Amino acid sequence: MFIAQALPYANRLDRRAVDEIRLLVIHCTELPDLAMAREYGEQVVHPSGTGNSGHYYIDRDGSCVEYVPIEAISHHTRGWNPQSVGIELVNTGRYPDWLDSRRQQMSEPYPPAQIAALLALIADLRQRCPMLTDIAGHEDLDLNEVPASDDAALKVRRKRDPGPMFPWTEVVAASGLRRRMAAEMP
């Protein structure tokens, strides 16, 4: 199902029991490929000697890599990490102009092989995480706006992933999970 390729700092991340996991957060890498996503994931940005990363990365061809075991709390969505698993889908999103107000359109579709692999991973996680009931997009949980890189007087969403091309209807129906928004979460 997936290949384990732990990030160098994975053993420094705080741990939790799998029965604390209630939420899957779907992301897109907003990068051109898996290799670049790995480079970003390996960057140490926290005083603890850890970085920002999802647990799983699914490439366009459906191959799946585990960068952080689910028992570890990865840094993928501010405020939601202790109770969630982050799944990153390789997709260009707004790359390379993430915060440019003129380039906020996300137009790369998610290939069928990638969505099939996501659904297989979700089914596996539901078997391993007995309390898993909810799914959300990063955009559903992080509603913060920041100054646009091209004009600081304008605001853009900090996170917009997985974006408008993600097949929410299909994924929610096939996964058996409830899609949740930040306002609905305890």
C-alpha cells in the first residue's frame, strides 16, 4: 500500500495513541513533484528540530509514501495536528506564486490513480484508527488570510488546498467519513 521513508526528524515528533486520531486532512503539495515535496518536508523549521510535513504523500501515479508514522504528530495543519493525519497529494496548486493575488487559480486535476490510492489509504486508516470519523481539506480548517506577495494591501488565503479540482463528492461517498469545516469541529 505505501512505502515507509521516514523523514530524518520523525523520531523527534511527539507521539499519540491511534485512538486519538479523529480527522484526516487532505492537502495538495502545491509543488511540481514528489522529490521537491520531500525537500520541503526535510527542512527543519521548528525549535524542536522538526519541520512541516504530512504523514502520507500520494503521487500522481498512485504511489504512496509514508514520511511520518501515524503514531507521531506531524506539523501539517495549525491547531489540528494532535487529532489528525495529514495526507498530501502531489499537485501544483498555485506553484510557484502561492500568494500572488493574480495567480490564485488552482487548475490541475487529480488523476484517477491518485484518487484510487487515496481511497485505499483511507480504508486502511479506518481499519487502524478506530475513532476516525471526519475528513477535511486544509482550506476548510485554515481560514487565515495574509498580504498578497504582489500587493501587500490585498489579502489572499494562506491555504487553499486541496482546491476546487478535488473530487469531494466522490471521496466522501466512498470513504464513509464526514466532511467537516473548522466551525463544526469541537
